[in-house]
Amino acid sequence: MSDRLREEMRQERRASGLVWARFAREAGFSATYLRNIENGNRALTPEVARAYDGVLSTGGRFTRALHDPVTGTCGLVWERPESMAVLTGLLKGGHADRREPLTVAEALSVSASSWARALEAAPRQPLDVPGGPGLLAHIGDRLDHLRHLDDKLGSGDVLHLARGELALIIKLIRSGRYNGATVTRLYAMASEASRQVGWAAFDQGKPGLAGRYFDGALRASAEANDPVGGAYAASFAAIQCYSTGPGDRAVNLLEVAHAQVRGKTTPRMRAMLAARTARALSTTGAKQECARQLHLARTALDQGPCEDDPEVLYWVDHGEIEMIAGSAALSLGDPSEALRRFEAARAAAYPGDTEFPRSHAIYLVRAAEAHLALGDLDAAVATVRHASRCLSSVDSVRSASELGGLREKLRAHTSYTAVRELLQSE
């Protein structure tokens, strides 16, 4: 057990992004001493376990594991004090982004596994989500507003506003004024607020910060016994994973999410998860399985809306599924199919320009890349200009980066007048 615990402590330290010197200083021990403990050359003491818990805001997980040599950290289910400590620690950590993308993806895989264990250990009762006191209803309304603000204006302001909502929710939970179904509702809202911060951080080019908030979203959803909310957060974490590294970890996250909501959610939710699984698979080259997941997504969506559809899924429709299919086709090296799927999305009245300019800009960049791959420079230039118009009022580092990447590819074609004029207009 000791070796496993040491490895868990090592992974948690690495995931924090703290350099050795700072971590050791905050822990109160020398870096050499702590390295020897992690490597098994010195005994792991309760004092060191408590120091790791304190610096890493684990809620005492390592200290408890040290006193339970049978179970160890891998067998421990997230507990409320630990989860609250992690959520509170997020708000003390500022907006620093210290982790490498691959380390973040590894940490998210661990989070997803722990989330699944926590849900499986929870009492088998449905999530009670009443309207609650007026204050809770207002918070829910503001979270809904932030979702749409992110769609239309990008993540710049949302990063700070959603963090403020999370701080308020945590304050209410810690106040002790609420219990029962109201606390359950607060944890469910904390999950969504943390997801929003995570997504906004990723969109602003801060994957390390995003990973910590996605982990917080999973923890809060487990406290609320809300597998649907956690699966929704996991689906956004998966986008980060396949966008910043190998897609296998994204596929794993989505498989865990699928398993936890099986038989507990609506066709629209299943469609969203299947579509995002298809997109993740496309980055691994799994063409047949990607096609199967897209078929599942379309079939599920054909069943129509349900009264029980999660309110966060307002954006999931046939147009969005086809846009995802287009992106998947491009990743699989089929630009012609990508353009057919993008056209199918437009035929399905995808409201990208008006409702989702940030996402639409990314899809337009991919359509332009498909045109470029097929040698249609005029269409590529026209589509890039369209994407630029979408981003004119949007704050999104991710979207701007995708557009900038395509402009770089176009520099190989500056002998063509339309391309040269486009690049000169930067």
C-alpha cells in the first residue's frame, strides 16, 4: 500500500503544477527529503502526509490513507470534507496555469475514475432538484445567463463571473444554514459553476487551471449524487483532452460518463455524449467506431425532446451534431465529407452567426481548412473572412488560435491574390 500511496502523492503534486522548491517550502520540508520519500528511500510519516494534504488541499485524503493500509487512496471514495476543501482551495488559487496539457489529461482520467466510484457508493436515490429558496433560483438563472454569454461573447468575462458564482455557492454551503435537498441543489449548482470556470479557462488558453475546475465539477456532482451534471462536465473536459494531446484519454472520460448515466438520462443527453465520443475517436483514427457513434447520436436526437432534458443541453440539435461530424471527418483526413457535413449543418438551420459565434468560428476555420485541402483557395479565403467576422466581438483565445493557425497554412499560397489580400488585411 505504501508504494501506491507514494505514487498517488507524487501524481497529485505533479498535477498541482508547483515547482519542487515552492512545494517543499509550503510543505515545510526540504525538496531532497520529500523526493526520497516519494522514491521510497525514506519512511512516509503522518507529518509528511499532512503536509501534502495541506499544500494540495486534498481534505486529508493522504493522512487517512496512511492510517488505512488495506484500502489506500485508490479505494477511498471522495468524502464531503475533502471535496469541500478542494472546491474552497480552487478559489484561493487565483488564475495561475502551471500544468502541462498531458499532465492535466492524466489527472482528469484519475478524477473521472474517482467520480464514478463516488457515484456508485452513493445511496441509490434520485437527485431531488427543487426550485428551492429564491436565492438559489436567482443563482440558477445567473448560471443560465453565463452559459449564453459564453456562447455569444466568449469566455473572457465568464471566467471571472462564473468563479464569483462558485464562491457564493461554496459560501452558502459552508454557512450551515441549509440542509437536505437544498444542500444537494447547491452542490449541483457548484458543479455547473465549476464546469463553467473550467471551460472558460480552457477557452482562454489555461488548460492547467481548467483541469482543476473540471475536477471540482466532478467532485461537486458526486456530492449532489448528480451523474448527469458530472457527465456533462466530463464531456467538456474531454474536449480539452483531445484538443491538447492524444484522444485516448478523452475517449476514456466519455466512456466513464456514458456508464454513469446509462438508464438515467434522456435521448438528447445520449446524443451529446455519442457525438463528443465520435469527435474524440476521430482524433485517434478510429473511423468505423466514430461513424457508429455519430449514427447513435443522430438516432437518439431523432427521438425528439423530452420534458426531462437537462436545461444545459439547449444547444444540442441536428445542426450541432453535423458540425461535430464535419470536424471528425476533417480529423480523419476526408475534407470532402467534412464539407458535406458542414453543409448539412447549415441545411439544418444551425444558428451559428447569431447564437454561437465563438463555436461557429471554429467550425468555419475547419471548413476553410477542408477547402484548402481540396485546393479551393477562393472558398477557403471567403470562409476565413466569415470566421473573422464571427470573432470580431468574441473573446476566445482558443478560437483566435485556430484562426491564426489556418492563416499560417495559407502563407504557403501568397502568390494567389485573394490569399495575399487576406493576409495583408490582418
